Amino acid sequence: MNCKEARSLLSDFYDQELNQETSKTLEKHLAGCSECQKEDDNFNKILKILNKLKTYDIPRDYLEGKKNTKKSKILLVHKKLSKFIKRMIDV
């Protein structure tokens, strides 16, 4: 398994969606690859942050009123969230 393959499997690994053979191969790769270990550590940090976030039930009709939201606003939220996660990882 190469690094690109290993990194693409991290999410499925944590969601326990990989078969046993693939999981073991990934674990073996992570044990021997310091770069992928860093990626795995960052992935774990992000999961911990996301698990701490509060969730809210949104009424079904809420998004109907938001159909005209400009792309730029969505991109701004995405950028802010990305910066927040990066800051949390660097802590």
C-alpha cells in the first residue's frame, strides 16, 4: 500500500467500513510511515473537534428559504471553518 492509497482510506477506516484485510494492511502502513502517521494524527484531531461541536435540528423548510444564498457566502463559511480546524490542529 502506498501513501496515497492509505490516506484515501482513513475516513473509511474510522467509520469501520473496510474489510479486515484492508484494515490490517492500512495499520501496517501507518506503523511504518511517519508521514501517514502525521496525517492520521491530524485526522484524529479533526474528529475530536467535530465530535465536540453541538448539533442542532434544522426545520425542513429552513433550506427552502436559503436557496438564493450566494456562492460567495458559502465559500466564506467554508474558509472560516477550514481556518478554525487548522488552528485547532496546530494547538
